[in-house]
Amino acid sequence: MFCDTIAQSSKGLKYCMPDKPLEAGFDAGNMMSLVVGRDQGTIMRALKFLFTLVPEFIEQLAWKFLEYFESHNTKMLFLYYDRSANAYAQAKKDFVTQLKTAIETRDGKRTGWTV
């Protein structure tokens, strides 16, 4: 019998180091993207690229992150963002804080992650 779906997770990553914090770069816009990586001294390893396209938005990006890194032991994420996220401040939209909140809480409950 074959499985219809395969769930990928960070357990399959060779360089993930689940006992260390993660770092991520966030790009806001019509396509929200998150590049998750690990600093290993002189090497910065990109571990996973996550993205959403309209009509998906920040919450779905956070859910993808939470599902993929669910088994990560040290639930700490250092989040960096580019100038495009700052550009939305004039429109009174703070996408970075929305992403932080969406990763730290889901359905009103704490996820265990600190951003």
C-alpha cells in the first residue's frame, strides 16, 4: 500500500542542529518568503525556503514554518527582514510583528517558539 502524502520535516536535514536556535530572513510583498538557516561559524547554511502567494498570507507562512520545524528542540528564531517590510510602515502595516505573533501563537495558544 502506498502513502498518498509525504510530510517533510526538519528531521531530514543534515545540518539542522535541533539543539541550536534558527535564523531566518523575511521578505514581505505579494509573495511572502522566509529563508531559514543556521550559522555554523564560517558557514551560513540555508536549510529551508518557505513562501506563500496570494491569497495565502502571513499566517499560512507561519503555519508552514511551525509544521516543518515542529520537532526542533530549541524553539528560538532570530528573524531578520529587508527594507520592503519597512516600506509598509507608512501604510500602518507591520508584517514583521504579524509574522512574529503568528509563529509564537496559533489559535490563541503559545507554540513554544520565541522570535
